[in-house]
Amino acid sequence: MALDGPVVSLVEIEPGLAVLFGDEPPVGFDVIPFEMMSPQANQGLTDKLAMASGIGNLAAQGAQGATTVQGLVRLAPETMQALKTAQPMTSGGWNLGSLVTSKGKIAASVRWAPVTGAQAASILTALGPAAALLALQVQLASISRRVDENIQLTRDVLRALHEDQWATLLGLHETTIRAVREAQAVGSVNDHVFASIATRDADLRKQRHLFMSLVRRHITALATDGQSRRAYVQQNVDQILADAHGMLMAEWSWYRSQVLRAGHISRDEANAAENERLLAELVAETQREHTRAMDDVGDLLAGLERQCRLMAELPAELSLPFTTKRQNIRHAVGMAEALAERVATLRNRVHTQPAPLDPPLTVFAEAVPDDVLRILRWVVPGEEALLAIADVNLDRLVGEDAYLGVTPARLFISTQSAIRKQGVIEREFPLADVRYVRFRERDKRGPVLDIITTDENIKLTLDDWAGKGQGLDDSRRLANLLAAAMDLPDYERRTDPLLGSEPSTAQAITR
């Protein structure tokens, strides 16, 4: 297949980041130049990368400019997301496609070598000691286009709640930002550039550990039941936002300092052999610790945003305390979303939210109330689809209206008031625990649904409308859906000599 227009080659060196080879960079496309590495290091690195990926062979075959490196290209998170479900065209071992500018225009046709599986291992092995320098360049590219854009509202909350830490935190932030800009301006991390960082290592680590511990405390507090989580957010939403923002400033200040230190080490060519080992260890440790920290703050903000959005759908929209002002829950939603989007950008990911629920099976006299689906959107785990929802009654001395929901992994039962007023699912069961399902029709009355799990016998009834017509068809299908999950694992099966030597196939629920 021939590629039309200017052709460039991309060699991915980590998910979402690639080295661009070609005669010239595509017009209107953001290419990140190699910075803070000596010309000799740059050339040695790109030569090895070209040969390891096969681009060097193209040059040997006469492809002009095939091994001319233009810099680094970061694939948009939307592109990375699309590639999880779309299969690119291929030719001669290369993926084929187009580079698109930020305005959506095609900038160039592209041969693209993704770093996956054996190919990734092969390239990194061929690079040998240069792999650490390559990882360093990846880190530099990650921060060179991502100077912190502070969310002003959460920054104000941070400054108010951590007044004693603010001056130190801001000083470290500005010092590391300035050092990166100076290093980029001169093309290396020389002694003068690194001097301002070398004396701040203890402060950088202290601030990072402080805010990391605060964030993890919030994560633990939110990993509870729905009512406790709601109460915690009501009382601490401003503190959560402030601590998350503080951690981002502390983490990225520390991260910049580590990258600058690596750049400073790489200049010491007199001790190149031992420095290669030191550099490889530093880069690996920095990547590992930074990934863990960003996972923590990302998880915290995702949980906070989900909880705030849930509370915004509940009928009692409560005011929440914010430093010297009082703002309602919808302001908290906006702040949590803005900070979560910032974290996604820093991680080169798409900031996503669960889609509105649209269950294919609904067992109701009429339509499912809109508020129920809006609330459950933030209660049902984000990775699970809601397959079915039904209006049922709990079989108690005093019957109570309830909702029965089914996802690919579980079923849940909760009183209607608990969901619509508190946003709480009271009971849920893994589908793997469903042992038997019985559906019984009754004359002039709604059917009965019995669900036997490993630990409980659940009896639900449906109103009269479910005993005829479409209501009956829907309730039968609900029972069939649950019956499809029935299973008796081998460890629960029993044998008895009276029934022969073969294991019993009866649905016995004994241990």
C-alpha cells in the first residue's frame, strides 16, 4: 500500500510516546525536540533506536531522511483509547495511519511501530546502556509540555487550609519550574542549573511524604460503606481537594528534581560506565514511585467526583463548608471535576465518566423513574453495565418496595427509599453465589421470585401488573437472566453411597 503525502516513521518507546523520524516534522504538528542531552548522546541513542526498529534498514535501501530524528511525538489519550478497540491497517510489519494536528487536520501519512510485547523487549535490549538515557528523554518530554496549570479555586482552598506549608510548597514548585526552563534554555543540566535543586532535596521529600500520607488517609476513609462515605465527603470535601492539589504540587516538584538530577548525572562522561548503572536505577525508581503517587491521587479524585455527583442527584442538596465561604454540592462537583481533568492530562489519559444507564431489561409497570437511573449511574461500579432493573417487593411481615438490579458481575437489592433518598445499595451478591432461581406465577396476583445464594434464601414478589401481558413477559425474562447465572461449584457437590459413587448433581446448598 502506498502512502500519500509526506511520510514519517514513528517508533513508540512507551505507550503514547514515540520518536519521529523523517525529512522534516509535519506542518502544524507538535513535535517535542530532544533537550538536555549532549549531541553525541542524542546521535548514539537515535542510531541504535533506528537500527533496532528496522528504520536503519530503510536508510540502507535508499530511503532519504529515514533516520533523521525530528523529536518526540505524544499520541493523544483519545488515540490511545481508540486503539484499544480499533485495529490499524498494516503493511510490511508497520501499522499505517495518519498524524492529526490538534485541530483535527491530517498532517502526514505515517508508518508506526508500536512498542508492544516482544518488539518492545527487542528494542530495549538492543539499546543496552542507552535505554536509561532514552527513559530520561521520555521523562523530560513528559514535563516539558506539562508545566503545572493550577486550578485557581482549589489552589485558594489549599493555601487557606495549609497556610503553614504554603510558602515552602510554592517555593519548591517555582524553583523546580525555573530550573527546568534554564536547563532547556542551555541544553543541559550543568552545575549552575542543578545547584538550586541540590540543596532542596530534604524539603522536596518532606512535602511529598506529607501530602502523600494525607491523600492515602482520605482514600482509606472513602473505602467504606455508602453512608459513611457520604458523611465523610460532607465534612471533608474542601480538605480532600486541598490535599489532592497539594500532593500534585509536591509530587511534580519532586519529579522535576529527579529528572534534573538524572540530567546532571548524564553529563559526567568521565565516569560513564558506573553512571549508566546509577542512571538506570534512578530512572526506574522515579518512574515506579511517580506512577504509584499519581495512581493514588487519581483514585482519590475519581472517588470524590463520583460521590459528589451522586450527592448532587439526591433530593436533599446539602451545603458544604469551604474555608470562609459556604458553597453547595454542585460547586464541589465542578472543583473535583476540574482537578480530576488536570490529573488525567498530566497522565496523558482521557478523563472519563460512566455513561448514563440504559438497561436493556426493565421490569416496571411504566418507565423506570429518571432519578433512579441518574442516582444508580454513580452507585453501580463504573466498569459494570446495568443489564436489568425491576420494581419488586421485599417479602417481609410488612412488605416494602425495593429495586432489584443485575450487572454482569452481581445482583443488588435495596429498598427504594434507600436508593432515592440516600443513594445507597443495601445488599449485593456476586452472581457466582447464585445457586438456584425459582419463578412462580400466581392467579390474579403478581409472580414470586425466589433466589437461593450460598448464604441466603431471598423471596421477592412483584405487583399484579407483572402477572399478565408485557409485565409477565418481562418478569419471566428477569428470572431467566438470573437462572443463567446458576452454578454449583465442584467443592460444594456431595456424594453418598446410597446414590452411587458418582458425585450428586442435585443443587444441594451444604458445606
